[in-house]
Amino acid sequence: MATAFSSDGEAALRRELRAAVAAAPRSDLDGFYEMGRAAAFVRDGGFRKVALQFPDELLADAVEVAGRMEAATGAEMYVLGDTTYGSCCVDEVAAEHVGAEAVLHYGPACLSPCRKLPVLHIFGQQPLDVRRCTEAFRELYPEQQSCVVVLSDVVYAHAMGELEQQLCPEYPNIIFSRLVCGDAPGPTVPGEERKFGRQFMVEAAGGLQDYAMFYVGAEGLALTSFMLTWNCCPFSSFNPITGCGRRETLNVNRALMRRLYLVERARDANVVGILVGTLGVAGYLTVLQHLRELLCRAGKRSYTLAVGKPNPAKLANFLEVDIFVLVACAQNSLLDSSDFYRPVVTPYELELACNPAREWTGNYLTDFRDLLPGACAHVELPPAVPAAEAVPDVSLITGKMRATHLCGPLTSQPPPSTTLACRDQTWALTEISPAASFLESRSWRGLEQQLGQTPVSKAVQGRRGIAIAYEDEGCEQP
């Protein structure tokens, strides 16, 4: 369990902050940040105010890049440093605060489509030893008739063309994925895969399950999402930082078992907290409404919470919540909640728990937009079943009986049996709140207000200083 729940704060109060030493500037800013392409994007769009979004590791170059962009385009540049949510997502909210007309997003990106502003992704061209990567591929796949799909981290996408020229003459069944920023135009065709901003065509008769996956990039959330989503394919990877290739030994089935355990926890939950993990990914408002309706039909109470980047200390404030569901981009939705007071699940896992019509098929979905009406994986809610006809179910965690039926659709008027209560022979309209019920069960409920019992007095000067060392403390010697 994380130790962030309780702290006296002394370390934070006594910590001395020093001015950060600026990192040495890159020798080729124009090439790394693709200044020419970025300037053409601003000029062609006629934008006068542009937001430049940098991740923490690239902020040292922000001032120099902004200055060069203003000189090249004549537009005002605003640097966005501390993002509200994950740095891989475009922070449209922060950009709108300065009235930006477009966003230049630098660094790694999840490539989730945005809702409002035009966006240009500049990943930063990290170096890749194509020769060493080719050798590693040959070692991992000695059979030249191997069917392999090549995926890459976005920062190495610039070198995939050269790698393709090296491997395609030797491997006729190799497929290279293409990056797609935003939604790809047109409907998908048979054999086409569009996920995580990647697009590729599978031509084998057996489909994707006949292929292996080769990933160019370091271990991280992107690779984990790929392996869970395409869990029928064996994975190998090449790490450009270490120059080593390997077969991925991550036990995907074990990871899926952990996620399925969380699904069982979601079935047992009575109060669910919906965490807003993005304000820029298209469709997030629709999926929020979809989850609220799903939870209401399943007989669960829900609260919508916007806490920025979730951490154990923030979520521990909501003790009445049994489980949280995080609405975020595909890369940030798989949150490791082992240190959290309550588990955190994805929208897909909550659907598995609350929608009786959705069954586990072995395919894992991390993009919440796949669950919406009209999407490839949408499943309609079945009709409501009366409680007397519902088939009871037994929790695999608590061993208790639980109902698995759906109640009626969401209505404007709550059921009378839960809204009216008799108090002192008079009828009063009350609403049962899980938060209030949880507070009633606690032994300490806060300071007593004692309204009207405390005499009113004039304000006087109190103690001065900080809590661990007031000015009138430490003067007297024992």
C-alpha cells in the first residue's frame, strides 16, 4: 500500500528548491523538431496564435523552438508545459485558455483524435540503428516466409521506410504499419486493422492470428496495450536504446487474469467513481453518458470525478466508492492500481461486468470509442428483466449472492420507494446517498458545528509562521 495516504509534510516544507540547470541545446533543432513542416502548417492554416505542447523531457528546448517558430511564421507561440492529463494526449483545454487556434504537439503521442483544434504531431526523430535492427529481426525470424507485422513507437516512425527497404526483399510476407493521425477516412475493408493510430492490411487467409508482431521501441505502455489487444499474436521487440532484440516473455494470460479479476470486483461494486482522464479525446462525453446509463441500469450508483492525473492520495479521499473506472486514451487507461485503495478498471472491463449481453471473447479493448453505438465492438443492452425472473449469481470473491439482471431504463423520476420517507408523521422528499450513508457509519464525522452556541468575538491576531515552526515556538529553553 502506498505511503502517500498519511504524511506530516515536514519533508516538503523543508525542501530547498534550486534553479534548474538548462539542458544543453540540441545540435539539430530544425531536424529534430521538423521546423520546416511545422512552419508550413502554421502559415498554410493562417493561424495567429499557436500552442506548443511539450512533454517534460523536451521542455529544455521549448524557448528556443518557440522563438524560431515565431520568427518563421510571425504567429504568437504559447508553450504548454504541465499538461492536465497524460502528455501523450493533446491538451485542448490548456490551449483554449490562451485562445490558441491550433496545437503543435511534440514528443510521444497516443494519436487519439481530437475534438476541436487542428493538431500537428511532431514526434521528435529519435536515432535508430537500422542495420542493427535488421540484424535483430533476422535473428528472431530466421525463416524468410514468416508472416510478421512491424509496429514502431512514433519517435522511430521516420526510420521505418529505410527498414522496410532492407527487409522487404528478403521477407515477402512482412507488413509495415502506417501512422494515422486522427480518424482514417472511409470505412474499414476486410483484412484492414486500424488501432492505436496504426493502419495495416492483413492478407493471410487465417487473418491476424497467423502473424507475429515485431515492435521497434522501448518497453512501455504502448507495447503493453499492443500485446493485450493482439494477444493471439506472439510478440518480439527491438529496443533502439540498448540495441538488443528479444522475444517478449510477458505472460499476457497472467495479465488478462489480473484484468478479469478486476471485472469480478466491478460486478460486486455498489458505488462506482467515473474518473475523467481526458478532455481532448473525441467521444469522451458520449462514453461518460454511456457509462452512467450502464451503471444506472445495473442498479449501481455512480459519481463523476475530475481529479486530473489520478494517484493513490487523490482517490483515497473517496472512501465510499467501491471501484473506479478511468476514461482516458488507449495508452493511459491501463492503470496499475495495485497501490490504490480501490481498484481502477477500464470502460471495457466495466461493460464486461455490467452488460449481460457482452461476453469475454479473448479480445481486449483499450479504446473506449470501440464501445460506443456504431462502433465495431458495440453491444446493445438487453431488455430489462424483472427481479423475480432474474437468475442469481454468486460472487467469486465474497461468495455472496448477487443480482445480475438489468433494471428499467433511466427515468427522470426515481422510484417512490427510495425517494419518500416518513419523518415525524410528515412526508419529506429525501434521496438516499451512498456518501451520506457511509458518513453515518463512521465513528468520527468531523468537527461539531454547534450553531448558535458559540459566542461571537472580534478577530484577533493569531500565531505566525508555518505549522511545524511558529515564530513563538522554540524560544524557551527547557
